[in-house]
Amino acid sequence: MKIFDVIKLNKKINTLENKIETLENSIKDELYKEFIKKLGETAENDRLKKENKKLRAKIKDLKEIIKGED
């Protein structure tokens, strides 16, 4: 194998390694974004559950008031 061929192969290897690193970083970024999104959704769900619970209790109290007036 000639020196030129070795240099050419090394160049190709370096190029492929750079592409792999770029893809890995891209995947990490996307996974991080998705994780943060899911984390936010969980917090939003918890907030909505608490609000729903309060509203149901308020509805129950109002129904009791209406029953008492009849």
C-alpha cells in the first residue's frame, strides 16, 4: 500500500469519525430536549390534577349548598 493511499484512508477515517461525533451530539441534544419536554409535561399534569381536585371539591360544596336550600 502506498503512502498516498494510507493518507487518503486516514483522511476518510477522520471524516467519518467527525460525522459520528456530530451525530452523537445531535442525538444527545434531541434526547435532552425530549427529556426536558417530558419533565415539563409531568409538572403540568400534576398541576392540573391538583386544580381538578380543588374544583371537584368546590362543586361538591356548591351542590351541598343547593341541596340545603331546597
